[in-house]
Amino acid sequence: MLVSADGSVSTDIYPGSELKGGFTVLELPTRGDAVEWARKIAVACRCPQELREFMYDPAS
């Protein structure tokens, strides 16, 4: 999932083969919350954000 700098959400992957910048890991209760945070970050940074889901580890 890709969240564009204008806050729009699509099912595309990050464009191009270059990764510019870093990454942010957030532990959130729902995927909807993750989309909202990705939207906030994309607008604040003025650059698209790729959203990826990691498996939850209940032992952590």
C-alpha cells in the first residue's frame, strides 16, 4: 500500500527501485490506524510512504 504526499492511498508499491530516506515502525491496534499514521507522515514529509505489515509477536 502506498500513501502519497497528498494523503491519498493506493494499492501500488513504492515507485522506482531507489529508497530515499528511512523507515518508521509503529505498533498500532488496526490497519486503519496504520493508514492514518502513514497519511500524516506523508503529508508532513511531503513524500510518499509505503505501508507494510509485520507479524505481531505476542511474546514481545
